[in-house]
Amino acid sequence: MEDKNIMGAAEQDIAGKKVMWVEDDPILNEIMERWLARYNVDLVHATNGTDGLELLKKERPDILLLDIMLPDIDGFSILEDMKKDPDLKDIPVILFSNLSHQDDFDKGYKLGASRFIVKSTVFLENLAGEIRNVLREHGRL
């Protein structure tokens, strides 16, 4: 029962927020799109780093979920470029990857990520709470 209350709060809090993700896995993209649509957020998506950077500049989402292993520009490079851009630097980033070494976590946080979530260890239902928490921490709720 408590989890449903938390999910309900997250759903209400993040409704209407622009959530962008950059992910190249087509199966995960389909799952993420269907799942995120439940929360009544505005969805923006790119399948590679180049398109992701262009879309970031155009859309200016409230939050970015960013894979690290992409076919062209890796997520660390995207994060680094974002934090150097005055128009993008304040967009909170959740790194969402299968990388799980401490060095990867350290690098992500050093570059400015708000969270580092290992894909294989998170339930999508919990991701809404993380999105809500990060948006709240950055004054976007």
C-alpha cells in the first residue's frame, strides 16, 4: 500500500514535466516510452549522442536520463558538454547505464550527474521516485 502512495505522489508531482532520455537500445526505448507515458510527462527521446545534444539544446527538458554507452558520443562526453554550456548546465542528469564500476560512478558524479542508476538493478516503478527526487533537489518541482 505504501508503494502505491509513493507512486501516486511521484505521478502527480512529475506530470507535465519534460523528461528526455538518450538510449540506443530499441527494446528498452519501447519499454521506457510506454512506462514514462503513464506519468503524464512530456517525452523527448534520442537514440544517439549527436541527436541527443541537438535535442537538448532545442527542447531544454526538465531532466535528462542518459545512457553512457552510445554508438557515437558516449554519455560522459554529453554530460561534460552540457555542464560547459550555460543554457544546459542546470538541467539535472540521471545516468542510466549498465556500467557498474566505482570508477564509472565517480566519473559520472565528478562530471555533474545527480544520480547514477544501474539499469539492471532498478525497477521502472522506482525510477519515477528518483526523477521526482532529483527534480525536487534542483528546484524544478
